[in-house]
Amino acid sequence: MSNLSVQLPDSLYKSLQELAKQDGISIDQFVATAVAEKIAALTTEIYLGELAKRGSREKYDAVLAKVPDIEPESYDRLPTA
């Protein structure tokens, strides 16, 4: 384990305390989870960006051209406003 010292505005620290208490976890656990979630989000964004670079509009259009032009089943329709 590593230690990290962070300066937080008082209002942010108070929110941190309240949310950790609501979750029934320590501030350390809350911060570690928040950092892990952010790392996962950024890692996923990078991964998806790399996948997108390998794609091509031509292949996308070719796949879409194979989809039949029919009305969706009633359970699969978007609700109308």
C-alpha cells in the first residue's frame, strides 16, 4: 500500500465524509474506489478509441446494408412522446 496526501477544499471534504458514512465505508475506501472507477473509465475510453481506429466506414456501411428494412416488433419500439 502507498500513502497519498491530498489537499481538499473544506466543502469537498465534508461531502466526502458524508458520502463515505452513507456508504458505510471509510474515507480511504471511498477515495480508493473513486480512483479505481476513474481509472477504469479512462482505460475503457482509451481501449475503445484504439478499437475505433481499426474500424472503417466502408465495413460499417456493408454490415448495415445487410439489415432488413422492416418495422420492429412492438416490444422493441421506441416510446412516442
